[in-house]
Amino acid sequence: MEQARNENLDFNANLGKKLSFLRQNRKLSQGELGDLLGVRAQQIHKYETGENRLSAERLKDCADLLGVSINYFFIEKLAPFNTEDTELLQLVSEFYSVPSDVRVEFLALVRKLRQFSQQFQSSITDKDIKRK
């Protein structure tokens, strides 16, 4: 029972970090986001620190207002990453702000770039071996 409670606290704190990152990335104060959501800045602070949990409806409102899919808040469930890595969070935030068909094409492009990079590295290594 205690483990479940600790996992919930961690989960809420993680959601709060992502909310805080998005808010700051969109150059909104806690008060401005609170006004848009119809709550006080103090409530936004409590969401961001994980002190208060976000309801599903409130989380959806936050995602809509901040221009991301609600999936952004749950991405860690798919693949863990460091929530302190602001570049990665920014990339994920921007990724989820574009339509899904564009995301699919973008992922295909990234995979092709990775394959090209691997082939390029392999060809350089092969040339070095042949010279020796």
C-alpha cells in the first residue's frame, strides 16, 4: 500500500514537472496559466510540485491550452527519460504539438537519418581498416 502511495506521489510530481516545463516554455507565469484554467496561481504551483494531483479533465485542459497532446504527460510510460533534460522535453513538447500524420513522417525521416549515419560511420571504419 505504501509503495503505491509513493508511486502516485512520484507520478504526480513528474506530471507537475512537465506542466511547469511547458508553462515556462510558453512564457506563461503561474498566474497567467491559472487565469486561463480558472484557478489561482497557488493551485498551479501545487500542481507543478505534485502537492495536488491533476484530474484527467484538468490535465486535458492544460494540454489543450499549452498546445500538446495529453500523451505528452504520459510519455514516460512508453520510454523513460530524464525530466531534467530540458532539450528532450522541449523536443517532445514540440513533437506532440503537430498533427499525428506529420509526426509519423517525421519519425520515418529520423529513422532514415539514423540508418544513413550508421552506414556512413561503417564506411569510414571500413576505409580506415583497408588503409592499414
